[in-house]
Amino acid sequence: MTLSLTWDSVLMWRCRRQWLHRPAEAADPVAVVERLAGVQAQVTSAAEQAVAARQAEPDPASVRAAVAAKRLVKTWAARGTLHLLEARQAPAHLALLAAARTWEKGAWQKTFVTVAQLERMAAAAYEALDGRVLTREQLTAAIVEHAGDPSLAAHIGSGWGAVLKPLAWQGLLVYGPNSDDENRVTFTRPDTFVPGWTGLPDPGAAARMVVPAYLGAYGPASPATFDQWLCRGASKKAALRQWFRDLLDDGVIAEVEVEGERLFARAGDLGSLADVADFAEVRLLPAFDQFVLGPGTADARLVPPERRAEVSRAAGWISPVVAFRGRVAGVWDGDGETLFDDGVPAAGIAAERRRIATR
């Protein structure tokens, strides 16, 4: 018999799954990143605050320590944005992104480089980063020299890193430690930098890790929602259907009904989904928080459609949000809050403000 759920219960279940109740386990930043299936790190301080927001004793410095210890890997991942990934999970995430082969599309090649040029870049990067850590400038010079193509310099030097993302997704490069002046990013090869790096698994095997990880934090969800989170809907549709079908056949995931909508959840979560504990605490979450990015700002159950522009802003900026009872109930900054819900307790906001002030 299919489990029938309400969106109110699902959204509050997600709060606890995303550790917004700040359990003891969240003291380890690697465990937080793993639980959230990655933390967006376009803005380093936002990633640190996303972890701290889930810790009973907020400790942004613990993220930096985990990166330095190579327990967390920084690279381009979901939706082509920089993420922190748990080192053991990272190959599976990258494998699913590589499977989409987005760099082979005509529009991408017309805007950036051809497949042939990218293949030469990949060979050059593999050689240049073998046991080495290079700045962007050093990597650019090495690739241009190896490929014999000066036109590549402008693409590689772009701050957006568009032509480096396919190399990251193929497991050929990740971010290295900051350079001595702390302002220049570096790159290296994960197989010579990250202890125990396994290489990219087959996409089907990767999906067996990543799909349940996603559903464990942001489920129940549809394959289309998962795909939007992963790569803005670019996965090959036959492969996407097969990933979910295999997991369903093997009993790893199960179908549920949420107010008439057929979605998927991890089979192991059905019990907790059927008996959801109330969660009515206010949380002030930082910019680019996974609470928003996991389901996406287009989810009308999470973000009121008429307020979406205040959450998802120009140039891809995702505002810091007020989370209450599983929904985005407002946005905030250093000057105050703009609430979408009059029922948000003022005492809860004040407590969160005091907590943030101590970080």
C-alpha cells in the first residue's frame, strides 16, 4: 500500500533530515556536507555558515580544517557551481555530471571550445597536474603550451571556469589549497591529491549513491526535480528513468503519494515520514543554503511564487532566508528581515540573531 503524505509533514521532515534541529552529529562538518549531498561553495563564507547553522556550537573554522585535511573536496559539481563534497562521495557526483556530456552540445561548443579542443585540454591538464598544484595562471600556460592553441588562454582564464568544469566532472581536476597570498585559487589532480580517490564509477553505480543521498535530504521528490538539482535537467532522460527504476526494483527507494503527487523516497525513510515530529523553530540560513537549493526556488511549496524574486536574485544570487516550519518564510540581512509569513515568532528570530553574532 502506497504511503500517503501531506506537504506540511514532508517539509518538516526535511528540516530534521537536513539537521536544522542541530543534533550532536552535526559537530563534524564532513557529516553535514555528506548529509546535504554537498554544500554550495561559490561563496566560501556561505558554505562555512551553512554548516555552522546546523551545529549546536557553530564552528565555521571546522570547515576550513576539513578541507585542509582533504576530507572535503572543493570542485565544480551540481548545476555547474562550486561545491564542497565529502571526499568519498565526490567521484559519484562527478560521474553523473560527466554522464550528461553537456560540453558536446552545439551551443556549448559555439560559445566556448570544441570537443577536440577540450580533449587536448584534458590531456594537457592530466599531465600538468600530475602530483602538482598550479595556480590558474600556471595551469593556463601549461595547457596552452601542451595543446599548442593560444586561443584557449582566454577561456581558461575566465573567472567562471566554464571550460574547466567538464575537466572537473571527468575527475581530472579539483581545487587545491589556497596559494600563499590566499587570494589565488589553485588546481590539482584528485587521484594524486585526495587520499583514497577511487576514480569515477559507472553512472549506474554512481546513481545508487547520489539518488538516495538526495532523497534522504530533499525527498520525497520526482526524477525531474532530482535532475534539476543535479544539472538543470540535462541528464539523458532514458538514463535518468533507469536509475530510478533500478533503485525501485531493488527496494532502495519506494513510491509515495504527497497530496495526489506520485514521488519517490528512500525505503528506509518511510517510517519516519509516516510519523513526523513537529519542528517549529526559526532558522536564519545563509546565502546559497541547501535548504533552498535542494528542492529549488521554483518549488512553490517551499518558496511562495510571488516572493521568488526576493529569494532567487540577479546573477544567480540566492538570498539568506528565514526558515520556519519547513518553508521559506522570509529573507534577511544585517539590517533586518523581510517576512513572508506573519506567524514567524519574533523571539525565534532574535535568538538566531544572537547566535549569529557570536560566530
